[in-house]
Amino acid sequence: MFPAEVYVNRRKRLRTQVQSGLILLLGNSQSPMNYRLNQYPFRQDSSLLYFFGLDLPDLAAVIDVDKGAECIFGDDPAADDVIWSGPQPPLSQTCQMAGVSQTLPLERLQTVLANAAQNGRNIRYLPQYRPENILKMARLLEVAPTVVNDGTCERLIRAVVAQRSVKAKEEIEQIEAALDVSYEMHTLAMKLSKPGTYEKEIAGAIEGLALSRGCRLAFPAIFSIHGETLHNPHHENLMKAGDIAVNDSGAESPLRYASDITRTIPVGGKFSQRQKEIYTIVLNAHETAIDAVKPGVEFRDIHRLASRMLLSGLKDLGLARGDPEQGVEAGAHTLFFQCGVGHMMGLDVHDMEALGEDYVGYTDAIRRNPAFGFKSLRLAKAVEPGFVVTVEPGIYFIPELIDRWKAGQKCSEYINYDMVEKYRDFGGVRIEDDILVTADGCRLLGAEIPKSIDQVEHMSSA
Ligand code: GLY
Ligand code: MN
């Protein structure tokens, strides 16, 4: 955990922002895989972690804003917990590390909330994303599960998003600790990506590496020679010389901060000429986009800039035509780049997505564009110092998408389908780094992971 005052100060600020009522933060419980006691690794709710740092199941936090009081509801370890999971301190002792002096048994929570409601107090809570917490919240608030998320508190959501968006020094240190492990994961993957190796061997090796460093993955690793499938969850392919593999993976630091890095690896150590050309387009878009990030710049403009660079590079290769700027406005680039150029990152790899993407990445004036491609942009608003964002342009040749677009001659003013056909089995290229917005620009977080063609080929031949 961070020192107690970090959590105390975060909560003080939250109380000031929220102004009145009770704040209820539900922690997560263990999640069974196939029977109750065989469980997925425990992952605490990120907002409870942010304000209390308590990485234990079955907790709830109540902050009484009017009285300035705070209480953790939870239970002391039972004899069985000690027998099966080892000695654990009493809850009150753990809570002191978060600067909380009051604890109550979990069974008291319902009465406390019922009394508060009877007294006309406003009970403010965040959107619930776990089915068991929807049910818990429904029982606690005596409402139907189907309406739990209708009762969330916008003021609380906005206050939490505002606070969690700007990362403090100690959070950046955690992200960089996760990035140290990412460096090792990505360079290991480059070295291991030899012809005759299965994707699952690399996926297993990088996950094992994260575990061996006291971390785990921030999200299931994407490691695939079919990088054109944006979040390809499969690792079954045998890799051969000439393939390129997309490795989109990140570690989660001991305090649960994410990293999220993508590199594209030539299996066997050498990119072909065609692969180099596409890779260079993506790398130029990635670097130009990073160079453009500074406070006040809207991230949707970074997205458009990267999209233009991609389309313009593809034009140079003969796959696109016409004016790249107009092509992007027409959405022509989305045949090749179907997602957003990046997202916020912090305690969640897509930071605070559970609170509602539009609260995180949009404003009343900057609304989500529902068009294909643009709709997947998670962050559009102007960035501020302290934001941590990913920059991850890519080019993806998705055969089914090419067929659909070609059949309708979609955007044919900007797309040379005869040339695109020649790339239908190309796969995909993505390059992603994590950056911190600073007072006058941005800086790359973590040590630079091999990224130029020479660096990647060198590491992949090692
Ligand atoms: N790393 C996966 C993503 O950004 O969606
Ligand atoms: Mn990402």
C-alpha cells in the first residue's frame, strides 16, 4: 500500500467534491471459476483500491461526507481462513494502513444504509459491473437488480473520474514498475519468436515472467500471428518464418497499476520488404501522434492525425488514393484502422471504463462520434498534465471486412481495392506505448522497448 496519508488525502478531496450525503464503495468478492472455492485470482475494485488501498475481498466502504466519517465494513479472518490461507491480521489493523480507524462487521452495512435512507440521506454509489455486486447492491438498497445502475450518482462518478485521471508521482512509479516488467516481457517475446514455436509458448512465457516478478498480467495477453484480429484471444498457431506476431500485453504492478505495450515481431528476426513498409507507416503515425500530445490538445485530434498519417502512408504504397484528410473524414482509413488511437491507463488498463467511457473520455461539448472506427475511440477530450494515455495506431487487413467493403465499393474514391487484395493475408501491425502528459508536452513512460525496425530485428535475432 501507499502511505496512509495518500489515501486520507484522496478521500478528503473526494468529500470536498461530493459535498454531501453518504458515499458507498463496494469492494469485489472472490469469483468462482467452476465451484465456489476454486477461484479466479482476486481483483479488487479499482475505485475502492484508489481511495482505500485495501486489496481484500468482501469489503465495503462508507464515507459520510456530512460528518467527515469513514467506515470499512468487513469481517475479521475466520479460523477457516487462517487454516486454509494462513495467518492474517485483524481487519482493524489492515484498515489503519489506509488511515481508517472505524470498522464494522459486513452484516451491519444494510442497517446503516437503511437508517441513512430513512433519515433522507443521499446514498451515492458508482456503476456496478460485477453481477454479484449488482445483486448485493440491490439487496442493500432494497431495489430490483435491474434498476441498480439507474441509481448511480453522477456527481460521484465525475468526482472520481476527475481525481483518478490525474496521476500522482507515486502512481507513475507504479506504472513504471509495471513497465519495467513489460520491457522484459516484450524483449523475451522477441527473442523467443522463432519459426517452429507455438504462440502459446510465448504467451505462457511472458505471463510466467510477469508472475515471477511478483506481478500479473493487466489483461489477457494478445499474442498472435493473426494480429489483424484486434483482441485475438487465441494462442494456438504454429509460427513460421515470414510471419509477424502482434504482442499486446502488459503487467499489473504490485499495487495493481497497469502497463499496456504492443510490439510487432518478425518471426525469425527479419521483416520482409512489404512488412517493413507497413511497419514504417504505423511507426511514423505512432511517433507523430506522440509528438503532438500536450496539454490542451484534444485526443480526437491525435486520433485524426494518426489516421491521416496511416492513410497517407497507404496512399504512397498505392493502397489508398485521394486526399488523406478528406479520406479520414469519409472514414476510409477505418478499413485498415478500426479502433481508437489510445485510451487512459491507470489502475485499469482502460482506465475507469467501468465508470462509463463517456465520463472518462468525453465532455458535454465533445461527444462520441458514432461512426464505425470513431465510435471505438475511448478518449476524445483535451488531455491534461498527469493523464497517462496509450498511443497505439495500427494497420489491420481483415479479409472479411475487405470483402464487405469491396462488395459495396465503400469509399472507393479513397481506396484502391485491387491493391488491397494483394494484402488480404498480411495480418496486422500495432505499435503501442504509454505516455504521461506533462506541463508542456509528454514523456514516454518506462525504458524504451525496441521499436525501430533495426532494434526489433536485432532483439528478435538474439
Ligand atoms: N491492450 C488492449 C487494449 O488496449 O484494448
Ligand atoms: Mn491499449
